[in-house]
Amino acid sequence: MGQRPNVLTPEQSPQHRLGYMIRELREARGLSMRELATKLFVSHAKVQRWENGDRPPKDRGEVELIDRALGAGGFLVEMWQEIGRGVAASGHVSESPAHVSDTSLSLATVVSQAATSDGEGIFVPARLDDGTVVLVALDRRAVLRAGMGIGTAVVPGLPIPPATAVSGTGDPFGFARSATENWSGLRLSRPVPDYGVDWQALIPGGRSMLGSQLSLQIHPARVEGGRVIVSIPDQRRAEEFLTRPNRNLLVGAVASEGASQFYVLDGRSARGRLTKNGGVYEVTAPTAYELDDLTQGILWAVANYDDALQADDQALAETRSDLKAYERLSASAVSREAAPGLNDVAHMWLGSDFCARHILRALPELPEVPAFWTREQRGEEASAWLIFDHKYPYLRETTKALGSTSTRAFCIPEDVVRSSPRHERILLFLAVALMEAMGIHTQFTADPAYESVEGFVVAPDKEAVIANWVRGDGMWHVDVTARSSVVREFTNAAQDVGAASVTAAPTAAGRLRALAHYLDLPWSWLIQRCAQLARAGSAGLIQSRSRLVSAAGIDTACKYVGSLPADH
């Protein structure tokens, strides 16, 4: 960033505090003065004067532009107002019995990580002397006046785990604490002003997933007659929230034995369920939409894939059309550089779609019923079978084309299972259940020696179709070959796994039960929860925005699992 133009003393004046804040936020976002000036259509010298404290922004409109450009959430506007009131810098935050050690947090870091309460205070992550991370409740105006000179502070509720969940009045239903404790990587923040949003949720990404964002509004709820009744005290606030075009969830909190259970509804679905009961507005949701590992996994996968595909919708359609020329070739390996402007999920969709069509074109020419091999190992990859719009039709068409039961092998080593969170293992299980529902006999090996085998379809000892898009160097690699070395390798792999499958059983129910055991998933719970969700349907839980995402695979898999016997 180069040397700073001067050394500001934030306690000197409101102008200096504002300049200090602008500079810290700019540098935290990796922007030079010139880059910020370009974003705001002002001169470099003007930005320099703001940051030096020589000449603050001239009016509210100008400071609001700076605030938005730096993502300050209104802090800069409030600091600018302090200048107008001529408030002098004074004091530090009062001491409390709990001493907080130096957090080494810059002002910009504190602002960007702060989870605000109802507008009167902020919660700052800090580290105690013993290393425990807590949230420090600070008066918001005192923070601004003190220039973030944090030494000691009032610490409510010690200790708080490093999940940045807010307690007390900032989280009356305990949602933040519960969600962040049970959903690794989830980040929650309280927007100020909230504009009807109780929590803004940043959903984690994955190896290829990019992450997603949800707006949440939370209300008290009760369970009656197998349904969840969410009480809406402020109809206008709820309607404004539910009519926004962005992805949002209405959350009902049901108090249960000292803790709350949470039920979620997609905003679009909740909008059509808003009714008046006496003087209170209510929304009804099925108990199947309880937020647990099953629904969390579905929310995670659909939100990630849906948002990424919608973001690249037009460019993806154009690229798919441009790449159709490759369909005339029996073999091709296309780099991601062929679609440089697309995100990773769009590359995945293109590769998956091309490989599916390649296999369907080649199947009629194979001399006998083939064996399939797929490279998916984790829920993130496997959830494509449940969510991508072409996957479910592809399974139906391959089953119809073969006219008999086929086999599909997987390689999932034990270390992959151990390192996968439970919601990802559930997604993998559901993807396999979808295949078994289509009459496909699934087989599994834990031998990591097979991890490098590409996706293939082989007519044993005769001919092979290569179709790989998972964990490959490019978007896809496809081929049709009768080369003996390649056909023999694939034939041996398929036969080896078939002879020693870790899920071997004569029935689909037996194979899925064995898979649940291997993935360390409770069999009876899976059947119960899938049956509940199948009856309710997944559309009310989360609705897709992209035309390339479908819930048909999820619903089919849940219906099939829910129909299986729970006893041994």
C-alpha cells in the first residue's frame, strides 16, 4: 500500500476519527487511494484530504457513497454526524471485572466482524488472557468516540466459544448460537439498519462451491397438530421481507426444554402461506422443515449451486452453445480456459452435462450391458446428482436405454468419510439412494488405490466409454475406445469392486443400510426424516432461482428412503 501520508490520532478530533476509519476500511479491502477515488468518481487528492482529516466529506450524500463503497454499514455516516455536532473525543470504555487482553484487531477488522445488536451496541470478538475468544458488548457511540482504543470492557456471559454467536437481547431465540455451533463455517451478522432482516447468513462454500448468502427473519412458533405455526407480530415488516427478490428464509423458533427448535421456510413459499388468525398473522410450515443435518445439507447444496448458476446464466448458455461442436467428436478434453469467464460451479455443470450426453450417445453402440464407475466421493460432488437439472433425466434415460439393471461403482476411502461433515455424508447417501431407486445396483470400495480411476462405462473386455468431469484437470475428458489396455483396466476395477463391495447385499435396502453404517449415519433416523420430507416436498424448504437446478432428485431420493423398512 506504500507509506501512509500521516499518523492520525483518532482521539484528537471527530475529523481525525473519520479519516482513520476511512483509511482502515480502504486498506482492509485492498484498495489504494487511487482505486477508491476511481470507484467514487473523485480525485486522488480528495481521498487523501478525507483520510488526513484535513477536509471531511462535505455532505451526507458524499459520506453515504463512501460508506457503501467500503461496506461500513452506516458507521461512517454516524461518525460524520459526530463532526457536525462537534462532539469531542473523550475517554475509554469503562472497566469491568473481566480483563480483555490486547486483541490486535484493526478498526476495519472489528467493524467487518462485528455482529450488532438492536442498534445500541456492537459485539466485538476479543481474546482473554487464557486464549478464550469472547464477544465483548460495547456501547456503539463510545467505540466511535474512543477511536477503538479498546483496553478493558464489559463482557456478558463468559465464556463464549469462537463461533461469534450473540446471546441475550441480540439473539432472543438463541438462533445464532445454535446455528453457528451446529453448522461449521456459517457466519451470521445483524445488519444496521436491518430493513426487516434479523440475520444475514453467509453460507460456506466448498472445494468448488463459492458460498452463498441468505437473509433471515425469525419469529416465535408453536407446534400444533403436526404443523408448525409461526406467529407474525408485524405483518408489514414480514411482507416487506418476503417480497424481496433475494433468497430469504422465514424461521420459526419453538421453545423446547430450555432450548429452541428451528423450522425454516423459503421466503417465496412463506409469502403464499401468510394468513390472519384473529388479530395475529401466522404462517404454517411442516415439521419436516426442522433445521437439522438433513435440511442443512439441502439448504447448503441448493443455495450454493443455485446462486452460482444463476449468476452465470446467460454466459453459461452462450458457452454451452459455443462448445456444441465438440459433440461431433468421439474424444475430447476441454480445459476450463475454454470458458474463462465462468465460475467453478458453472464449469462443473458444463462438464457434467457434456459427459451425460456423451454417454447417452455411446450407450446404444456398446455390445453388452455395461458397468458404470463414478468419481464422486463427497456430498458436495454427489449432490449434483440431486440438484443439476440434467442428472435425474439422465439416470432415467440410461435405465431405459439399457432395459435392465446396471451397476455403478464408487471409491470412497475411510479417511474421506472421516473428514466429511455429517450433512455432506447425508447428501452422498441420498445421491446413492436416488440411483438405487432407479434400479441401479451400487457398489463401494474403500481402497484408495482406485481414487485415480476416471469415470467410465465399460462393456467388460470389449469396449469402454470415458466420461469424467469430477476432480479432473479440465471441464471434461471423454472418449470411446476399444484399446485393450484401457478396457482391461476398467474391467478389472469394476469386477474387483463388485467382488468385494463394502455395501454388498442382495437388496437395495440392504445395500443402503450398509452404506449408512459405513458413512456413520443413523439408519432409522434417515428413514424417518426422509419420509417426513417426502410427504412435505422440498419446494417449500428452498426454491431454486436458476433454471438449471431442480428438486426432482431430492424428492425422489427422500421418497424412496422413506419407504424402506426401518427394522433389521
